[in-house]
Amino acid sequence: MNYDYKFGNTFYNYYNPLGIQSKEYQIMAPEQSQAEQPGLEYIMNPRPIFDNPNYKGSGKLKDKVAIITGGDSGLGRAAAIAYAKEGAKVVIPYYNEHIDAKETKEYIEQLGGECLLLSGDITEKEFCKKIVMETLNHFGKINILVNNAGVQYQQDSLENICDEQFDRTMKVNIYGMFYLTKEVLPYLKSGDSIINLTSVTTFYGDPQLIDYVTTKGAIVGFTRALARNLALKNIRVNAIAPGFFWTPLQPACWVKEKIPSLGADAAMARGAMPYELAPTYVFLASDDSSYVTGQVLHNNGGQIMG
């Protein structure tokens, strides 16, 4: 398959409906929605930009093997492609987004990389065991674990969060991370890395994402505690807290009317494309961050500072 993605953000001029500082700002998407979580990238308008053609790998992850949950699309796809450019072999566990996963695998292979796809539900322990066993069978080792997969649902109040939604959010965002990390850990060695995805919403408390924010706060605690636990083994554990990035999670979560305003409250008055986060994933996986553990790196356009 031939890919021709225009590089550079495609913005729509749009007046800020929230009235933030009464200024104009730029958005990356018009109103749209999707019916199911965690969303499909191939039907988004516009398509997210996941690869920076000016990014040239330099072998920072040569011969390493990385597991990236949810690497079929969104931020996980950008990480997977950057890792492949840096010489890593990539394993992508994903839920049921088969078209997105196939596109990601083909793109990585066009770069000369190797990619293994595994479809299943990370909330199931047996699938997490399968991920580890299949990775070892195919590539013989594991060096990097990126706990990237997640779901989020918009609700106006705590009373509107049903037990089923709360349970699903907790299980995908926390249980899945716990199960897979536990299965991977015996195979990690000195110099290896775990990267967890939290969110900027943890640090300002989004009132419409109460259960999601709860899980993302738990991820911060998990990251810090596990980092101390593994520090003397020289296995680093860090987290990334993205702001608004144009990924399938957005139209699958928010009512369509909110899409144009997402990212407006950042100091840079815009959201971002996935490729803009990819170097952070590389930094935390490589020896460039050899003295970094237990940290949360904020990529949010200035939405949260300090």
C-alpha cells in the first residue's frame, strides 16, 4: 500500500466558542463523532499525522524489542513508527481496529522494520500472557513496554457514570496495564524501560472525565512506586501526560460539538498531531534518558505548567 500523508498541521480557522481570552485559535478538526471506543483512525477527518518525514532514526533503539499497546493508531501508532525508525522491532497488541492495525504494520514494513500484530483484550490475563509469549517466540526478548492503550467516556456528572462504564474504564486503563506489566517484568533487564500513558487531565481534573481522570491519576502513582521498586535493577519507569492530540479517542469520546474547541485552553491555543509526541516516546525508551525514572513528562502546549 502506498501512503502519501501531507506533513504539517492542517488547521481550520474557527472562533473560540468557549470565549477563552476572546481570541481566535486554530483547530485540527471540524465537528465529528464515532460510536464506539477506542475509535477508528481510518475514518477520521482529517486523518491524524503520525510520521514526521524529517525525523531520521539514528539507531537509538537498534535491536530492541518494544511492546506498544494500542499501537495500531493515535499516539501508539506514532510511537511504533518512531521506534521502527530507530531500529526497534515492534509488537502491537490492539483491540479490534483491524484496518488501522494493518495500515500501521504495512507502514512500518515499508520503512524496513518488523511488526507483530496481536488482537485481543488486555483486560484479560490470558491475552496479556499471550502477548509476552508471542513476543518471545517471534523476537526472543522484550526491552520496552509502552502501556499506551486506554478508553475515555464523556459524562456531565458522577451520577451519569454507570457501573459498566466505570468498570470498563478501570479495567482497560489500570487492570490491563497491571496485568501486562506483571507478565513482562520477569523478562526485562538492566537498561530496559517501561513507559505509561497518563494525561494532562489528571493535573487539572477534567469535570466530564471523572472515571478516566481517576485511572490516569492511578497511573501516576503506579509509575512512581514501580520506578522506586525497580531503580536498583536499572529498569526505568516513566510516564507521559499528553494534552489534546488528534487521535481516534477524541471523536469516540466527546459530543461532536466539542471537537472544534479541544486544545483551545492550551497556552499555544491549539491541539497537536501524534507525530509531535513521538520523540518523547523515543527519549524515554533510549539511553538518552538513562538517569530518568519516576517522572511524568508533560506534552500539552502549555495547558499545565510547573
